[in-house]
Amino acid sequence: MWSTNTNNIIGAIIIALWLLAGSNYIGNLVIPPFEPVYDAAANTGAAKSPAKKAPEKAAAEAGAPQTLPVLLASADAGKGKKIAKKCVACHTFDKGGKNKVGPNLYAIMGKDRASVAKFNYSGAIKKMGGKWGFEDMDQFLTKPKVFMPKTKMAFTGLKKAGDRAAVIMYLRSFADAPMALPK
Ligand code: HEC
């Protein structure tokens, strides 16, 4: 008698707990748990106090140069296409495009330097080696001959950081899977 009752009670409690846990689980599937967005105000620019603004934003307003990841995040490949008119005398960008004075640049971001087939590179770029990333591409396009002394690329460079970021976004768009942007 006693034990049957106890069993029933324990059984009822277990079922109740199980139902609770189960409904919580299903509930979380249907409606994901709420995650507070702490810096929503900073992101929308709604914050009144400068201390609450995203650091990049505050820096930009103070006239400080923006970092490359920030420039890339806001750069427009369409603008890059216009600036890249300076490159097309020597380069093609499309897949399977031919080498001209310079190598074809399809999927150049993330690619090994000096690795385009049938292009006769200078000793300078071959010696440098490594892969093309965002920071080094930015430096190369600023002044090719400073970043890579004795390169064959006879191009003075792009002075404006925003122009370089736009060109890099344009270069990046020519790829089967565009390289992830830097954080
Ligand atoms: C006057 C011709 C010329 C112009 C203009 C020019 N390039 Fe080049 N580029 C070259 C040559 C030549 C090379 C090969 C460099 C070497 O062998 O040292 C090269 C190499 C490169 C490379 C390295 C390729 C690799 O396979 O590693 C990149 C990236 C590049 N150029 C991007 C650009 C971009 C972007 C522009 C426009 C903003 C541009 N170039 C404008 C001639 C040019």
C-alpha cells in the first residue's frame, strides 16, 4: 500500500519533470532563447555618449585613419571595378583570362604569389613567396616597388586607402569561393 503510493508519486514527479524538460527543449527549437544585443545602440549610431560608440566609428569621427578590415567591410566592388581600369592594360580578372603584361588575376586573393601558369615573373616576386592576403595586397597596391623592390609591375600605386580597399573587394569577387574578410 505505502510503497505503491510512493511509487505513484515518484512516477508522477518524474513524468512532470520530463514533460517540463521536453517542452522547454521543443520551445527552444521553435523560439530560440533570447540573446540580449548589448551594443545595438552603438551599431545603429543611436548612442548619445561617444564612449558607447563602436571604436572604429569614434576613430573615424576623430579623423584617425580607418583600419583595413573596417575599410573592406564598407568597400564597394562596383567602385573597385572603376578603379581597376588602371589595371586592365596589364591584367585580366576572369577565370581562364589570358596573361598580358601582367598575369591573369582570377582568384588572386589567398593564392600563392607568382603562381599563375605560363607567366614569366620577376625574381623579386618569386623570392618573396607566400600567399596574397589582405594586408600585404593593400601594401603592394599602395606602392608596388616599395613593398616589392625590383618587381616588374610598373605601376605607381593607389594613394587612397578607400580606393585600394575597393579594388581588393573587386579582386576578391573573382573567385569560386571569395576569401573570408579579415576581422
Ligand atoms: C603596367 C602594367 C601593370 C599595371 C598597370 C598593373 N600591373 Fe599588376 N603586375 C604587372 C606585372 C608585370 C606583374 C608581375 C610582377 C613581377 O613579376 O614582379 C604584376 C603582378 C601583379 C600581382 C601579383 C600576381 C601574382 O601572380 O602573384 C597583383 C596582385 C597585381 N599585379 C595587381 C594589380 C592591380 C590590382 C593593378 C591595378 C590597380 C595592377 N596590378 C596594375 C603589371 C601591371
